[in-house]
Amino acid sequence: MTAILDHSTPVIAIGATGPYGQAQIAFMQEAGTSIVGLVAPGRGGTTTGGLPTFDVIADAVASTGAKAAMIYTPALGVKDAL
């Protein structure tokens, strides 16, 4: 199966609610990516960076009509991994 995405494809971002993740979202939006919401367990019903935040992916998809998802997980530094 082939997926065709373009600048109009609505995307949800999973786990991008911290400062670094929000910076990445801002860069993506500036480049034309249509970010329509965020998913972060325990933060549902809030707004993060002007975007609605949901507890689970199913709620985000149902509410926003998202057709794609981006999973954001920053790499741990060596100090963090110890």
C-alpha cells in the first residue's frame, strides 16, 4: 500500500508537548505541515502551543480528521540513560 501525503494532509503529533518538541512543531508548521493536534496521555482537554491536546490517538483522529501521525521521542543523552 502506498501513502501519498502533501502539505494539506492533517497530521497529529504524538509526544511533542515539551519545549523542544514544540520548537520542532513550529518548524514543521513554518515549512507548511498541517499539524492539527497533539497526543499526550494525561494532558487531554488542554491546548499546547495553540493546538488541541488529546489523551489518546483515537480521540485526536475523531476530533481533527487526522490522516497521518508523527511520533516524537527525543533521544536520551548518555547522562540521562545512566
